[in-house]
Amino acid sequence: MKAIVYNSYGDINSLEITEINEPRPSSNEVVVKIRAISLNPVDLKKMSGGFKLITNVKKFPKTMGCDFSGEIIEIGKDVGAFKVGDNVFGMTDILFAGSAAEKIKISQKSIALAPKNISLEDSAAIPQVANTSLLALRNLASIRQGHKLLINGASGGVGTIALQIASIYEAKTTAVTSYRNIDWIKESFKTENVIDYTKDDFTNLDEKYDIIFDVNGNKSFLEVEKCLTSNGVYVTTKNNVFNQIDFVKQFIKRKKSKVVLSGKSTTSSLDMFRMWIEDGKLKPIIEKTYSFDEFKKAYEYLSTGRVKGKLILTI
């Protein structure tokens, strides 16, 4: 069985397609024949060894990817919610597993039936970015109707989904992106408030927000503090030491900084995403689709940081 792996921590040149063992499911697992995966910046961090202090796992080879869609071809004896032939989507554990293979095994608690109104390939673009956005906006920032929200890095995979989830919760959103994407953001997401970061630094403007979601992770809490309302919450995708200091000031002023990690996908959250997609409230944003053999080309483009939405790799 073919998989995209790396045998040592490094850059994109360390990736290769190789043969690995066929997966065998435990009692609560299913085997999925993969139709597509999507690429995420966290893949590059994992490959470069960015998580090795957390995982302390040195065993190679390691399989790339986390998002996936495909068809169940085998189930464990205790699997009751799914059957062979079901089309599903989901996300493997980012730190300890991978999805860039012809087949994978995964817990039945980490998958859901794929949306019926989009292609199975497009379904692979959803799990990681939607899960990250939901955790950031709903779980950490308690988003609600009328909240003023700023998304720093609105044109990428997480940002484009966060814009849509903000719309579902009826927040008033400001998007931060480059001049290249302003018209596209306005037209695609009906977002009138767009800041071109090449011209204006939002931390130097007078506007205040109930939530700042720093998808790019290039701002610290100390930089954005003045842009928050009295009860405002700053959520970032990157753990910056400057976000963890000055706790007394944050407590007194009731301003908070939080770090969002993708966590694990669950059937309940994936079912919510599926329903939003089938109701027309959420859609995957995909810039390019690559074949399995074009994996290096795909990851090279991902590494530029200029992807609009997601990149898909079909298997």
C-alpha cells in the first residue's frame, strides 16, 4: 500500500511515496479507502519536527496529512454507526497519525458521513480547518450575534471557513488579507470590512473588537490588547510566549488571550459541518487539486503561504 511519508525530520525534499503495511482495524475502528486528502500548514510543521518535543516519538516512517475523505471498506466487530460502502470524511490525530495513504484505519468516533451535495474530494477540505475555526470562535471566544470579530489571515484555509462560521453566528466581521484577495473576499463572503495588511496594520487603527482571531499567528496579545473591547478575547493559532505573560493585567481588565489547537475531530462536530454544508451555510474553498504523484508540487505551493482556501490531493 502506497503512502506519502518522511523518514527523518526535514523539509519537503524528505517526502517520498513508499510502501507501508495494510491497516487492520481494531474492534472500534474502520478501514477507509482514501479518495482525497487536503493539505494544512500544520503538516509542514509536523514534518520539520515542530512537535517532536510534545510527541517524543522518533519512530519512522511517519505518514503526512490529517484530513481525508473516502469509502469504508472494512469495519471492526463493535462498529455500529457505519457500514461497508459508506462515504465518510474526518481527520486523523495530527501528532500521531496521518491520512496520506491509499488506506487508513481510524476510530468510528472520528468520522462522519460525507455531505451529499458536494463531491467526496471536496469533503476532504473541511475537517481540520472547520474544527479549528469552531474551537476558536465558539469554544474559546463564545461568539454570538452582533459580536465584532476581526480575522487576521482571512484568505487561507482556516480563515475562509472562519468567515463562514462567523456569518452563521451573525457576527460583524472584518477580514485582514493582502491586496491580492480583497475583491475576492468581498465578493465570495459578502464581507465589506476588509483591511489590506500591506497598507494598514490593524493594531494601529482605532476600531475595537469583541474577538480577534489571529489565524496567521503573527501578532501577540500585547500588540492587539488595545484593539479589544473591555471583555474582548484574542485567539491565536500559535503559542507565543508574549501571549502568556502579564496575567494580572489580563485578569484585571478582563481581557484574555488563548491559543487554539486543532484537537481531534468528532462525529458530532463533523455532523454539524455536514449539515451546514447541506443547508448551504458552509462550503469548502479549494484553490487547486493535485494528483497523488504531484505531492511535492502541492506542498511546495502550500509552503508559500499564499494559498486561497485549501489544496486537495486525490488518491
